[in-house]
Amino acid sequence: MAFLELRNVVKSFGRNEVVRGLSLSVEKGEFVSFLGGSGCGKTTTLRMIAGFEAPTEGSIFVEGAELSRVPPNRRRLGMVFQNYALFPNMTARRNIAFGLRVEGKKGPEVERRVDEMLELIGLGEFGERYPHQLSGGQQQRVALARALAPGPRALLLDEPLSALDAKIRVRLRDDIRAIQRELGITTIYVTHDQEEALSISDRVAVMRDGLIEQIGAPFEIYDRPATPYVAGFIGTLNLLQATALDPEEGSLLVEGQVVRVGRRLEARPGEARSLRLRPEALSLGGPGSNRLAAKLVNVKLHGAIVRLVARVGGQEVLVDCFNDRSLELPGIGADLSLTFAPESCAVERP
Amino acid sequence: MSDAKPIRKAFSWIWLAIGLLYFFIPLLATFLFSLRGKKGALSFVAYGHVFADPQFLKTFGFSLGMAACTVVAGLALIVPTAIWVYLKLPKAKPVIELLTLMPFVIPPIILAFGLIRTYSRPPFAWISSPAILVAGYVVISFPYIYKAVDAGLRSMDLRGLTEAAQSLGAGWPTLLFKVILPNLRTALLSALFLTFAIVVGELTLAVLLAWPAFGPYMALMGRNLAYEPAALAILSFGLTWGAIALMQALGEKH
Ligand SMILES: Nc1ncnc2c1ncn2[C@@H]1O[C@H](COP(=O)(O)OP(=O)(O)OP(=O)(O)O)[C@@H](O)[C@H]1O
Ligand SMILES: [Mg+2]
């Protein structure tokens, strides 16, 4: 059995079924993110693991033991909240020491551990400050140290960075990942920010309507989305309307131009399909046997990436290129030849 | 717009001044009156008489004691209830709010007769116990204690703090004494303040339940003497405030 396991977990609030038979296995030391839109049940699932909500059906196991009769304060799971939830009447030190004191630890042992934790989060000098004397980022660091101090079995974080501004968010998320690796602690991280989830997780669970739509390594989720929803939710996606031409040899027509996907299609000739293409799978005359004639409509610079907005017949297509010296952009309105590999596109029913 | 501001500011100062005058003029008048115990001169003679009466310290001490018991009982009853309602039964909040209005709607005299009727014969012949008086006082001060605690709970992230403490292993006692109560301090102090102010001067319950409390003593003095009651009023005022300041100082040190 995995270190942490959810089996067919259901949660209803009145008639509203919010989590609908969710199963999940997390290995020891793994960093798993729950990613999904607002209201898909991420927080509810996390709170059931923490013990703040009881599952309506199903069970949750940690280290092989079923948790339904274990109250939250006996689960030994550290929790980090979106709004920090530091104790306002205690200094950073005493916040961090709280869990240790509850365990009955005393004196030098506590102090040593608190020093260690302050060091870990890089706030050595801030121990005597009260929460209101710390910035949001510092408060969340203290909250992280507080959760980690008693040595919990796993760490649960509910959108810990969403109240912080962009720069600090990136710094702190890298720090969280580094600390998690150093301690080897099993971690579940809730976020609605796909970049965050993809950049720090071992595995990402994309959630929708109270279920996990796909779970896998970040590359897997991004490169091989299992469902149209995941494909659309993660990253940017071009959806081109097409009609099947010769399903046996895997060809379609897009605005009168032939595209080959290199595999058999489940369609009758002339049937409508959508073609799914990542902007970075398209290039201006790069490798790839497919070619689409297009017109350049707009150019947007995103730092290292240049995003071209092109038009294939009546449909808009986004193309991402690296912003390097060799890139020679034609003028707006110029004709383009977009190339892409057959295996880079997916076909689905519209 | 820019002209309106100083005018509005001036108005708010005027209203504040009126409020303060309304509050302090009677106090000042009472104080001045209390100093006229000796003909033709201002003196503290009346205060001397008050202190010379052993009944004064006895009744005042009794009422302070009752106030302390009321605060302890009231807080012990209301604080956990309010926390419970906040965390587990938010739907019950309007019911509690309605209950807090009861002591205003039902006059103390009805409360007193109710207590007498219920507790003066077996199986509940407890009317001579001070616990009944304290229970009555708890009812009277309930709205004030509840409002103060409610404001305190509202101003903190009760659910967040509770869950944070629980995830760190804390049970209910730790949660209550180490997390919630320290963050409720201001609210608890104002509950205490209000309860003392109400209980020390309370008349109806004390008279009807026949206790030697300060309220009835003051009323009695007022009937028989002129300057001493004024001195008494000033003294009780000062002593109540003094007691509160003392408790606040003790609370601060802790
Ligand atoms: N205590 C509750 N009572 C009733 N409904 C609730 C309760 N908690 C959550 N819900 C509902 O359950 C659904 C899922 O909520 P949840 O907080 O798990 O979503 P989420 O994925 O965390 O969303 P977000 O990204 O907005 O935080 C929502 O529709 C919400 O309204
Ligand atoms: Mg949420």
C-alpha cells in the first residue's frame, strides 16, 4: 500500500456532491499537486486528508492506517494555509515552538529545533517578531516552519502562495520545493496555478468536478494530456477545425490544406474534427512534414519567447518561437509557412 | 468638497464635547454636592461618614465579590458556547442573538419573581444560596458579555487558528487557553468591565432576594441622608474603576 492513499472518497455538502469518488496513491517523499479550476474540490479533498472534513464515503489511509476515527490533532499531518493563520499573540519563535510544546517537549530541545527551523526558512534574525511585524512572504515561511517543526508525516499546503506577489511567489515556491527535497517529506500541494504545479511537483493531479482527470509527471501532463479538458487547461492550445479526408492514411483538411497525423483516424471521410496543436509545436520552416500556409497578423514579445498570431484561412493560430538572434520575422501581413510534425497534433471530436 | 471637511470635523468635535459634558456634568455636580457636608465650606466630611459606616465596606465588598463570581460564571458559560456556535453551529447565531435581547425585554423584577417562585420550595429550595443571585446576574449581564465576546471572535480568524492549532496536535484545552483566550483578551476585559459596572450598582435582584448588596445600601442611604449618598456614588464610581484598572494591570503583567 502507498504511503498515503485515498479510496473512492466522496464528499457531499447537503445534496451537493463536491468530491465524487476520488482515488489517489502517493508514495513516501513524493510531491503531488492538486491542480484545477475554482470549486473543483481541491481544498475539500485536502481538508479531508487533514481531518477537518469527514468523507461522506470512502476511506483515507496514511502509513496503512485508516484515518476516519483519528481526529485532526492526532493525525500528525502538517498544514499550511492560504492566509498563514499564524497565532497573532505569539512571536515567530513561539509559533514555531507551538507544535513541539504540545508534544510536551521542553527547554533547550525546543529552542534548538526552533533555531534549526528558522535557519531552514532563512529567517534567523526574525524569531522575536510578531506576525504583524513580518511581510506576507515571511509570515508564510514561519507558517511552513511551524508546520514542519514537530516532524509531521506529511505536509499539506492549500494555495500557500496565492496571497503573495509574483516575485516572492516564485522565490518561495522554489524554496518550498528545496526544503521538501531536503527533508524528503511527502507533500500535497493545492494550487490553481498551472505553472506553479508543473514547476515544483513530482506528479500533478489535474482535478475537475470532484475527480482526478489525469495524474502524472509534469512532462506527461503537458505533452500527453489524456483528455481534451486537461489539454485545454494546461498551457495554451490551438484548436483548428478540420474535416477528415482519408481516415485510413490519417489525413485531414484544414482550410483546404492537407494535414497528415500519421495514424488511422476514427472518422468517416468528410466528418468534422478538431486538430489540437501547442503553439511551440509550430515553427516557421523548422522540422516537420506538415505545412500550412498562413498570414502573419500580430507579433507579441514574451521575453524569451515570441508569440506570433497567424491566420490560416479564417482561423487564428498561435506560434511560439525562441527569441534568438537568428529569428528573422517577416512583416505583419506577410505570408508564412507553418511547419509541424505529424505526431505533435492530436485529433478529437469537435 | 474640500470646504466640507473642516466643517464636518468641527461638528464631530462639538458632538464629542456635548457627549462628554452630558457624561461629566452630573458627575461633577454630584462630586461638588458631596463636598458640602459642612456648612459654608468645601470638605470631605461626608466621605468620612461613609467610611465610618461599616455597612459601606461590607456591602461594597459583597457586591464586588458577586460581580467577580458573575464574571467567572458568565465567561465560563458564554465563551465556550460562543466558540462552539462560531465553529460548529453558525446557523444558531441568530437564535443566540435573539436570546441576548431577552434581558432587555424581560425586566429584572420578573426575573426575580421567577427565581423566587422556582427556587423557594422543594425540590429546589436554593433561594437563600448566593448562587441564585449570581445566576440572576449572569442572565442580566449575558447580552453585554456575549456582545463583547462576539466582537472579539469576529475580529480574529477563529476557524483558521483553530485548524492550525489542531494540525499541530493541540486538543481543545490547549486551543482554548493558549490560542483563543489570549487573542480574546481585549474582549474579555470589556466584558469584565461591563459586568462589574452592572452588578455593583444592581438593585432589583438584590432587594427582592434580600442580599446585603451595595445597590440596596445606596438606595437606603439616599432615602435618609443628603450629602453622604453623593459621596457614596462618587466613591463607588471610583472604586469600580479602580478595581477594573487593577485587573487590567494584572492581566497585562500576565
Ligand atoms: N462547508 C461547505 N458547505 C457547503 N459547500 C461547500 C463547503 N465547502 C466547500 N463547498 C463547496 O464545494 C465545492 C468545492 O469547494 P473547494 O473549496 O474544495 O474548491 P477548490 O477546488 O478548493 O476551489 P478554489 O480554487 O476556489 O479554492 C464548491 O462548490 C464549494 O462551494
Ligand atoms: Mg480552495
